[in-house]
Amino acid sequence: MAAVWIIAGIAIGLLLAELLLPTGGFLAFVGAGGLVAAGIVALGDSSDHADAIGAALIAGGVISIGAFAVISRKVLAAHREPDQSGREELIGNEGEVRVAVDPVGQVFVDGALWRARAADSAGAISAGTRVRIESMDGLTLTVTPASEPNKEN
């Protein structure tokens, strides 16, 4: 029964090391496999509690593999599509003019009121007009009127 505890201890150590080391999930997979192996060794033992310990270790290994699969998918998805914030998020968005932009006014975008300046080609933009953010200079947005979608009958 001592071998079971040694294998299980190493497996748990590998699972804990995966939390601290950038191994890409290798230690988690080996650690979960170690728990299953420890459970199989425990099932072959003749002690009184071997069946319960073996089943618990195998279940723990299977649950660890399942958790590893779910968590690794979430981590990979987070790295593929990073969240945008600040300047990257605003450029290209649309907002509504609250104070006429002639040449400077205010635009409401994503729940906030921003100082805005009309792009060179835009001219004056009246309040209530939908605008598209073209660029950003400090905390001042450069905007142009948003194009209306084509209506076909």
C-alpha cells in the first residue's frame, strides 16, 4: 500500500506544479495519469480499504483530466481573441452626437461622453447624428458621420 501513496503523492505534486509552471498542461496530464495509475495499483492490493481508495484515486484522475480539458480550452480561447480596450476598442465604433460638432463638440459612445472633433472632410455635424470614430488624439475623438445602410424595397 506504500507504493500507492508514493505514486499518488507524486501525481498530486505534479498537479500542483502545473499551477506554478508554464508547461502547457503536460504536468497536469501526467499527474492525472499518475492518479489513475495509483488507483489501479490500489485495486490490486489486498488491504481492507484498497477498493475504496483505488476507486477514489481513479475518479480523481478522471475528474482532473476532464477539468484540464475544459480549462485548457478556455485558456486557449482567451489567448486567441484578446480583449480590446482603450483606443483599439473605440476606433471604428459608432456613437451619437450630443453637442453639435462644429468644429468641436461631444459624442456619446459606449456609455460615456467624449470630446469630439469633426474630421477634415466632415464639416459640421449636428446633434443627434450617428457618427463613426476614425481616430483618437489624446482624449479627443475624430469623427465622421456614419453612413446609412442601403434600403432596398
